[in-house]
Amino acid sequence: NGGMESGAWQVLAGGTNVANYSTGQVPGEAARSGRKYLATNTSTAGGSVYQDIPMSPAVPSTYCASAWVRTQYPATGARGNFVVWLMGGAYNDSGSVSFSGLGNGTNWRQVTTCVQATTPHSAMRVQFYPDPGSPTLEIDDVDVHASMVANGGMESGAWQVLAGGTNV
């Protein structure tokens, strides 16, 4: 449900609010695509919305996630973190990106982060942490995909040189 058209997103920590809005339900706002988008805010450190995806990534696979975010109208300036976790292994691997100063209305901003599996895992968690007290964060069009690049995390060889004099 990356397009926010139905359920599947859960809340972590008390003090976190979440709503699924339809285009036109909030004056001056529309979903980035489809008809719905998610809105969340929190008063609690660690408050978040998330979705768990069962999976068994091969080591050292890289997964990248992106989402479109903005501030709920009429405010501006929502801020927080977007994190992708690989869980259920010897330890959790994660990738994250912070965002701030978000606009509203049609001013959606894309955020992207990647994570590499360094140990076997059993699940991926896609998670948004709005900063406590920040204006309401809105989210739409979440995507996760496996990188097709061999060794995109640069943890081993697999890169080749195509010209004399090129140093790697």
C-alpha cells in the first residue's frame, strides 16, 4: 500500500496520530497519485508509522526506498526521518535520510535511502519518524526495490575499469 489507498501502515509509540485522507478532504490538498495519502504527527520521541514486509534478502543485497512527503496545509516546515530497516538477523541493518523545511499543497518532495543486507534477515521495515512537535507530515507513493547493481554498496570487487589511466 505504498500509494496509501488502503490500510497496512501501523503506529509505533503513544502520542502518534495518523490519518488516511482522500483528495479534497483537506481544503487545498490532493494526493500525489491515486486518491489517498497518509498524514501523521507525534508528540513522542520515537513516534512513527511503519510497514513490515516479510522477506529473506540475499547477502549483500541492496534495497532502496523512496517516498514523496510534504507538510499538511496551511502549515509548512514538517521535518523528520525516513528509515528502512532489515530486521530479524544477527543485528539490524538500516539506511536513513532526514528531511526538513517541507512545503505544502503541490510541493511534494522525494526522499530516498538505501540499506545493504550484511547478514541474513527475515523482514524489512519501512518507517517514518516525524519530529515531535513538527507540523503534520503527509506521505504518498512509497516504493521499495532491490538494486540490480552488483556490489552497489562497494563492499567487495565487481567494478571494472574501462580506460587506461583510470584509478579505482
